[in-house]
Amino acid sequence: MAMRMLEEGGVPILSDRLRQPDYHNPLGYFEFEQVKGLDQASDLSWLRGARGKAVKIISFLLPRLPETYDYRVLFMRRNLEEVIASQNKMLVDRGAPVDTGRNEATRLMYVRHLDQVTNTLSTRSCFRTLYLDHGRVIEQPEVEARRIREFLGCPLDSARAAQAVDHQLYRNRATALTASVSP
């Protein structure tokens, strides 16, 4: 959602569009395959070309970014039960087994991980971070788009960015989780 907001608001996006939109994410994934190289000793020269562009990087890879550059991070926080329900639904739709008995262990693993990433973002001087709440972005996209514009300090058409938020795609809400995770 954040990447779509940035793109619609006029921020250049670094994405190879290799992963095609699907039922779970009909507006696209905005991924850039070379980002996966952050987890390995690979060529990171693409970072130089990413200056001034938005790049989607999952939280697990943020600590791997080198200190060479300064990064402005839009960190989208979401209710972890919704995250787990969404992942379980994707697994069910792919025909993969889902052990909902592990949901609590998964949630605790995410809590620990997010604490570690938050600590990294707050202690490394190369990071400036704006935390966004997924539900608030959906409920108040205009307000949140203006916060993004102010944080980035770049031309962002916040009205167009706010219009990119599609309420219809918020399908795994915390109040409807039991229905969304059943196999």
C-alpha cells in the first residue's frame, strides 16, 4: 500500500515488476529482486542508483543495509494477528498446510523481530524512520499521506497518494480473523 501511495504521489519507484499482481495483491508487489542480495554477500551497486527512489525492503533485510548511505524508512506496522491471518490465507490458497496452532509462536517471533528491527532503526545513524499504522493509513489516508510528504521532504502529491489507498483490499481485519484463517 505504501509503495502504491508513493508511486501515485509522484515518487520514482525502483521495482522490476517480476512478481505479478495476483488475487492477494491485485495492485502489484513493487518488489526489486536485487534487494534479496542484502541477505548475502552480493553486489550492492544498485543502491547507488536507488538514490531518490522508493525501494520496498522487508523488515528482515533492513539491518543489512550498509552504512554507506542515509535511508528514510517508511515502516508500516500492522496488527500481527492480521499479518498471520493474511499469510495463512495465502498458504491455504496455494494448497500448503497451515498449522494455526503455531499462530501464537509465530506472533511472538514477530514481536521479537520487530523489537530488534526497531532497535536497529533507532540506533544506526543512517536511518530516519517514520512509523505508519496500517489501519490508520486506511482510515485516514489524507492525514497519513501528508505525514509521509513532510517526512520525505520531497515533492509528493499527497492527495493522489491518499487516493491510492484501496479500502476494498483490507480483507484480513482483526475483527474477522477466525473466518479468514480457517482452512
